[in-house]
Amino acid sequence: MDAPDSTKITILFSQAHGEKLAVAEGADGEPQFSLLRQKLAAWGYVTDHTNEVLSSERLQAAHILVVGAPRKDFEREEIEAIERFLAAGGGLLLINDAETMINPPFDLNLRMAEVTGLQFREYLNYPPTFLQVFWPHYITANVRRVQVGKVASLAVSNQGRPLALTKATRQRIMACSSVGPARVVAVGDVGWFTDDLLAVEDNEQLLANTFCWLAARNVIEVEEVTIPETVRWGQAATIVLQLRNSDPEVRPQVECVLESDADALISEPVRKSRSLPPGKTTRMQWVVHPQTLGEQKLRLAVHVNEHTALFFDQLPEMHCLAPGYFTLEIRGDKSGQLQTDFQTGEYLTVEGVFHWAAESEPLPHRLELALGDGLVERGCERGDGVNRWHLQAAAAGSQALTLRIAETGQSLPALVTVHPSYSDRLAEIQAAYVYPLEAEIVERLRMVDERLSDVRIQGQPFRILPPEEFVQAVYKREAVSWLQGVLAAAHREQWYNPDLLDLVLTNIAPTYLPGHGAFVPCDPGLASSLATLHPAAAKSLEYNLLCCEESEDINVKQNVAAFLLHEKYGHGFFYVQTRLGQQLAILQGHGFPDEPDRRYEMYEEAVRVLEDSALIVNEGFAAWMELAFLGKLDREVRQALYPRQMLLIQQAGGLSGRRQRSAFFSVFSPRYDSRYREGFEYLDFVGQRFGQRCAVQVFLIATCIDFGITEDVEDRLHFKHAPAEIERLLLELEEPDWRSHLRLRKITDLLYERDDEVEALIKGFHCPTDCRSDGCPLERYIFEKLNWRIS
């Protein structure tokens, strides 16, 4: 390759690969580059272009090759020709942008990365409009800001050197490399070469510097600038500049001036080199003593002879840090204690201090507290070295806060965990699970029997409450204060205490109150703390208290579905739709069995017997509703069917123990310890054998028992039978007519023994919603055999 003439440097533009930078007259470039051609000609360059594939012969007369954003890849022979061109000392300008990097010239990009240490990458962040962060180099001298278009980024390795970076993400958009005698510049934007952008900002200056450096026209090469990122207050920083004379003939005089915009003290700010021999380097050093905290803005001027001045107005940042350490204390306003766990809505106080090193004189400084989106500042108190911020936890999750010195950027991060408050968490459960699940359940029930989803049942509340509010809603008078004490003890408990656990599990559980709806206690924290002490009871605690802190969302959803079916629609159906349940609902509305009106105290024991007589059918039907319909809901909910069946039918207990304190069960001993099992098994048999609507019909017949208990419009109770007569009907008569669980048992036995006969009776009978006009054949059959029907 011929030595370049200082006045005749030929720039060859490759145009055979769909290059966006098209310089030929009349070429369909995207967009035009006429101003670029004019500027290069004015600076003494000769421009040429080729529409043919590159070869060593074609490159022989060129000094600089420009590959301007190609949209097609290069042949292997072309890449080899470029490598030979570089080995001979040629200059190479490689350009790409966001559009060409969608489908980049793979082979060229990869091979040039191996040779030059520069590789284009797709820029994936929000694109910049301007570049204003530059590393000191001859190319970036006298450049403060450049406007760009659609950029690509660069990976720089080996001998590569970054030149221009994005301010926000610090990604390289322009870089250079010296490969032996060759010089290479890579630019991740073709936009600033266009007519629209070349005349704005410092784009033209950057263009002139780039081609001057590629043509080796620069006398002085800025090889190295070393600036420490930080320096401690009271200490000094050493700034190093290394220059090289790249001219083979000239011996320039060089004067370098380092200045500070932050009033830093600089020892000998002016440094000179009288005569720098060709190819030699010189190192200049400055000792800088910061006089303020924070960013130390430094500027450098390099004067070469009398005609060339290189100004670098934005040297890499250096910060002066305060010596010492932070302390950060976070306290709950309620407790006054150090804590990092809060609930939404709670207030907390953050106290921040920066402690200066003993040997340092404290300087004026300002502490700031940066907050995550989930924390809200409600007030700030600034004192002598101590700052307090009053915050409120606004959103659940891990919330970051950072204490920092405004002047230096020094910081101390911290995290607080914000849990949803009861009200927030319960509102979230209500919206995410209760409403959509209940809508689905109502549809499923209506498909079997419209009576199951009667509007009177739908209209009753389904409330999820903290245990303390649950106790107030479900219990009365002395029981409320006693159970509040039980809960307080449970929250304090730190040891294995089965007696206390039994009190919690027995009294704090999903409950249905006639006329008031279903109530579900929810306290994940209490469930988790008690489960830690009683691992074997973990599942029961999760059921009784809806969930624990470790529960997944799917467990909450499953439990909500189970309680809707069991409590609201199971027990709700019994008290709203059955004759026996309606009478019990009237009695409970008048305070029975524990606190009846004094006018009816003589019925207290009789009502206890009556309630016990209905226990097996009431709980059995609720369990049947839950287990029969859980399997009809979505896949996530269906997974709860087996564990819920095990809990209710196999694991639940306590019924056998009631024989000692129940007049009814001392006479009619329960078959199972689980209160749910007997009634469930009867209904499950009927439902499986004859259909779920038949099971509902059987249940209504079994519970159609009229004790003559009513109330008038003035809310007065009326009893058809005296207390002794009610007890006699329930406890002494051999016939099962007045005992609902025995009626259900006898009906089931009849259907079991005569199943073929019953099946033939209802065979082919489709009964999705209403019975036929001549009445239910199953009900008629039971009436004929047992003389029981729905009155």
C-alpha cells in the first residue's frame, strides 16, 4: 500500500452490500449524504465508491475503507481482503445501526470482532437521542454533545477502546482500535452522517476528528487518561495523562492544562513537554486535592504547537467521598421497637446518621432517603447530624429504601417487608376467590337442583374475618372476652401446649349462623406460629384459619371453595329449605340453646336435645355438598377433594365423646366419631346410585319434621308441644318419625334393599330442575313404604 499523501487521502465507500450510507450521485440512499461528501472534499479527501465485491486490487488505491451499515453479509474472500488491507496499514470505518442489527452481517461482524476487538450488538434499552459521555481520545476532542438516530451498541475487548457511551445505561456506541499499523473506528449509528444531523450539535466536529484520526493526520495521540472514580475527603488523587507523538517527522511542543470546576487544589495545573520526539510518549501527572464533597468536574486542554488545541470538557467522573459510616434504624410507630416487617397502612420511623471518621472534620452535607414505590414519606425531621423520616407502608412486598449523602452519592441500602394488612388481604381474597368461585358454584348447584342455590341462601353473607372480629361476630357476652383471651395466649405461646391448641381448633373455625350467614376466621400468622409448635396440627390450622403464611394461593382458593359449599350452601340449605332447619333457625334467633329469653327458659334442655338430634343430618349434608361439588369445579379446586374427604370423614372426631354430656347421644349412640360421616355416607350412596337431585330429595324428606315451633309477626315464640313432650318424642318413642338421622338411615336402607325396584321406577326419568307435574316418583315411593314425604 502506498504511503498516504497528506493532501490526497482516498476514502473508498463500499456499496455492494445494500449499505445505507450511499454516497454515489443519485443513489437511492436512506437518506442522502450529500453534505458528507461536501465536507470530506472541503477537508482535502478524495471520495470514491465501488458497487463491486471488495478485493485486494480494488482496495490497493484506498487509504480509508468505509462500510456504512450493510444489509447483506460479505463473502469470505472480501473479509480476507479487508484483513490484508488492515495489515498494510489502512483505515477502516465500520457502521451499523438498529435496523441493520435486526439481521446483521454475521460473518463480517464476527471476524472483525476477532481482529479488532470491536463487535456490534443490538441495542435493547430505550434509545438515546444524544451522546454526551465521551472518553478522552483525539477523536472526541472538542466534542461535547452529538445527536444520533437509531443506535446499535458495541462490545469492546482486547485492543478496543470505547469513545462514546450512553448516559443512562453506559453502553458503548462508538469505539476505536489500533491493529498494528491500521486504525479502525466502529460507530453504532448511521444517522449522524446524514444531511439532517451532520450540521447539528458537534456532529461535524466528531466527523472531522474521526477521518483525521483514520488518516493518521493527528500529531498527538491521547493514549491513556487515568482518573480514579473516588477519593476520600482529606486525601489526594493522582491524574495521569499519557501522550504519544504519532507524526514521523514533527517534534511538537505540548502544553497540558488541568482545571477543576469544583475548586479542587491542583498541584502545577500546567504541564509542558518542550519537544516530543517522533514515536515517543510522555506522561504527565497532577495531584488533585478536592475541596468539596461529591463530583469533581475536571477539564483538560492539550495544546500542540500553536495551531492545535484538544479540549476535553467532560473528563470521566471522580467523586470525593466522606470518610465514615452510616447507621440506619427502622422502628415501628406502634411498638417503638426495631423491626423490618410491617403491614400495609402501618407507620414507621427511619433514623439515619452518617458518622464521620474521628480524624476528619465534618463538612456540611445533606442526607437523603430514597424510597421504593411501596413506601410513602409522611414527614421529615432534620437535626444536628440525625435525620428522621416518618413513613407509611402503602403496598405489599419487599420495599427498598436507601440512605445516601446527596453530595457524594454514598449510600446504605435496606429492605423492609410489607405484608398485606388484614383488610387488604381479605379484600384481595374476596375479589380474587370468593366472588368468582361463588358464581361458579351457584351455576353448578342450579344444574342439579335450583333449590340448592335459592336466592335466600345466596343473599346471606360469606365473611372472612380476623379471629378477634370472628369471635365478636359469632359468640356472645362472656364467651367473647374468654375467647379473646384464648387468642391472646395463642399469639404469645412459645411452647408445645396441646390444651391451648385444642381450644383454638374447637372454637375458632368456619361457622354458619342462621340468618347471619357464614363466618370464616383468617390469620396466617397465628396458623404458622402454632404449626411451628404443633407440626402434626399444621393442616388443621390451615383449614380452620383459612391459610398460613407458607400457603400457596391455590390452597387459599381451595379452602374458600370448600367453605362456600360447606358453610354457606350446605348449612344454609338446611336452615333455609328444610322444615326441621327452619324451626332450629327460629330457636337460634331467640338465643337458644345457651341464652334463651326468660319466657322460654323451660325449653332450654328440650332444644338442646332437638339440636343434637339434627347434628348428623346437618353436618352430613354440609359435608356431602362440599365433597360432591368440589369435584365439579376447576382443576385447581378439584385437587382439594381427597384431602378434604380424609379430614372430614376419616380424621374428624369428637362425636363419640358427646355421649357423656348429651341426653340425645347417650340414648342414640353415634356410629362414627366424625359428625360428618354417617349423614354423608347415606347421601353419597343415594347420589351415586340414583343421582344428586335424588339425594337432595331424600334429605328434604328425612328432615321434614314439624315440632310446631313458630314465631308471629311480633317476634313471639310458639311451641305446639311442651318441653317434656319434645324430649319424649326425641328420646323415648321407638319409631324414628321424630329423629331426622334415623329417618335418613331408614330411607337409605329402603333404597339399598330395593335399589332395582327404585331404579326401574325412575329409569329414564330426566329431572334436571323440576319434578314432573304428577310429582316426584321417588318421594311417592318413600311415602308409600314409610309414610314420609315433603309436606
